[in-house]
Amino acid sequence: MSIGVVYSIGFVTPIAVSTLGIVLIVLAIVILLLVAGGYVAATRRNKSDEGALHREIAQAERELAQAHADDKGWDPAILASAAQVAATERYGDATVGDPLLVQVIDRPGTDADQAVFLIRTADGGEHRMTLGRAGGVWGPASDSL
């Protein structure tokens, strides 16, 4: 004769979920996944567009500064040449490319005018350099040294 062992798990009450309940739960999970996926996609798109936006803003600033300088009758060739000479004096052969005009400071009187340039150097640095005009000649401004 064998003695049987009875195992007791306890009372387990099955959760009765209607078909409508299952459909609503699945729909909620799908909506949650779509929202999360949309957030991830939007974040990636914004990050990829951010660099282009900064480049476009910088280009617009340079064009605006150049237009302002042209409006004041400043000769772009003379201004660019003076900026190149000043950049070479300050940074030597480390200067990369042409100086970019980024700001025009037009104070009363021609000797108070200033032009701010962005200078890129070989080490990857970006520096701002201010040129001033004295006696009609452009050169490094006294406050930019």
C-alpha cells in the first residue's frame, strides 16, 4: 500500500478578464510604445538638425555683418587684408583660412569704428579679434590685445 502525498498550493483565484479588457490592455501597450518611439525619433532628429541650425545662424550673422560693413562704405578687400595681417601677427602660421567678419561696431566718427573677426587656428581653436580704424587705416584695436 502506498501513501500518497498531497501538495497544497493554496487558493489561486484566476483573474477573469473579458475580451474587451484584453483589447484595451493591448491597445494601451501599443500606444505607449508609439509614444516612446516618437519621442526617441524626435530627439534624434533634433540632435541631427542642431548642428545645421548653428551653422545657418553663424552664416546669417556673417552675412549681416558684411552687409552692415558694405552699407557703411567699408572696403571689404582692405578690411579682409588688414584682418589677415593682424591674424598672422597674433597667431603666426597657425591661422587657418580667411578671417570671418562677425560683427560691425559703428560708433560716431570713423576712428571709433570697429570690426570683429572670427579667426580659426590650426589647433582647432576659434578666436575673436577686433580691428579698429585710426586715420582711415585698419589695425588691431587697442582693447583687443
